[in-house]
Amino acid sequence: MKEPVAEEKVGREQSRDGSGRVVHKTWYIDCNRDPPWYYEKVVGTATGEVLRECSEPLADHRDRGSAKFNKDS
């Protein structure tokens, strides 16, 4: 089975910063682009404040989330 060329997640979840607040998260990886692309936007549901927004080539997306624990890449 081939790997997907794009993956997207949209929805609410508890913030991972330990604050306990609920955030709306939009996240996708598009491997069909040249170069492959990473996008993430996190918005606080209570305030509407943009807490994080990142749009960059996937190769430049390092040391965030689970990637910060993967020292082989």
C-alpha cells in the first residue's frame, strides 16, 4: 500500500502546553508539493487568539512536537 501524498487534521483538542485550554487546530502535510510542505495553525477557542502558525517546507520543520525526540533525522 502506498503512503498518502497528503494528510490533514482539523478539530478541537486540549492544548499540549500544559495550560488545559481547548484549542482549534488545523494541520496538514502535503508531500505532493515540490518541496513537500508543512502547515499548522492553533487558535485558542476562548479568545480567538492565534497561538501558533507555521507554514514551511517539510524539510525545515525540525525540533517541534514528536520531531524533537527523533535525533536520527
